[in-house]
Amino acid sequence: MIAPPSYQCALITGASAGLGEEFARQLAPQCRRMVLVARRKDRLLDLEDALRELNPALEVGSLQVDLADAGARRDMVQRLAGTEWTPDLLVNNAGLGDYGEFVSADWDKLHRMIRVNVTALTHMVHAFLPAMLGQERGAIVNLSSLAADLPIPDFGVYAATKAYVTSFSEALRLEVREKGVSVLAVCPGPVKTEFGTVANRGEEGPEQGVREWFYEDREAVVAESLRALEMDRARVYPGWKIALAAAAISLLPIAVIRLLMSNRPRQVAEN
């Protein structure tokens, strides 16, 4: 006998590539319906086809949405609200980065990153949480980062947005856990996706060799994240190396962390 799906509908942002695509692939067997959200419609349609081929019982649709656009987000929410496509699993995966000195950053890129990483994520939760609470079941997965635990020069705004995601997720969990809704903050280290290409300003960071040792496969990151969700954990650092690094960071005084970060290889050489 085939087990019933764990979720009636999952909505995954940033689903056209990277971790978002992998969440869709691994969650598909557990869902009755799935909504894929991203800006690149062609990739979404390709993923739809692949998911249907592997999961014939899955109803899947995609929405081309620029999550940095408040109006586009409102239109999406209105389109889904009150229908069978209202998610009882929300995966806030979409995110942007910018690697380089703050003073030389392009403001439009920074502003867009803040709108996607912070505002859109918060808006999605605010929009779809009431339905989960109404049925006393649901789950929210927010993609944070190991960077949330550190003040990282040349990556300061990104790390700050992820610190928001982790803190918000922890607080929200305390509000809704007893009402049947799980909230998980996923805090990966570096993963080989398109994220790094978009974040870098045309060149690799000076610490690329060090980062290579920490890289985790996206399949493993998502699999461990979904296990953590099933166990109703508050936070997960996928991969033993990242988990070990997070544990070490938690034990260090802030003065030591400042010293370590001040000696970190920089994107731009100091004068």
C-alpha cells in the first residue's frame, strides 16, 4: 500500500536551480502538489516535466515571479490563497549574495539582495502561515547560512541578512510550534551552485582554496535538511565539517571571532 503524501502542497522559491531545484526533486514523492517559483520560466518548465516523469501522481505548477518585486509577490499570494495550491510546506530557498568591499558595492544589487533575502522571505511566511495555523499543521523551511554566525568582511550585508533569517526562524518557531507548525532554519556552508557566480564580482575570492574543503554536495545538504525537518529540529548545519565549524564558533568569545575575521583573506587588498 502506498503511503499518503506528507504534504498537500509544497511551495519552493528559487526553484529553477541549485538547492531549490534539489528540494523540489527530493520532496516530490512526499507531496500531492508542488508550486515552483523563480524568475527563469524555461528552467521551471523543464523541472516541471522532469518531476512529472518521475512522479506521475504529482500535480505541479510553476510561477514566474521576481520576489524582489512586492507587487509580484502580492499577485502570487492572491492567486494561491484559499485554493488547493495554498502551501502547507513553504521552502524559502531564494537568496542572493554579493562578495566584495561594502564601500564599492552597487547599491541596487545590495538593495535587491535585502529585498529577496529578508523582505520576500518574511512576506511569504506572513502570507501562508495563517492557513497552516488554521489547519494546525504545516512546515516552514528557511534557508539561512553558516555565515549568519559570523561578521564576515566583504560579505557583511549577506551575512547580516542570514543572521536575520536564523533569528526570525528561531523566534517564529517558539510562537507556532505548539500550534502544529514546524519551523526549520537550514544553515549550510558553501555549496556548488550558481550562487557563488552571481555573488562574486567577476573573480574568485582569495579564500577559494579554503572554501573548497568545506563544500558539500547539494543532494546531501537537502537530504540532511529534510531529515532535520522530519525530526522537528530548530536548526541544521548540513555536513559534519559545517556542523563542527558551527559548534566551534558558538564556543568562541566575540573578541576571538573578531581577530579571526580581521585576518581572513580579503577580496580587495588593503592599501
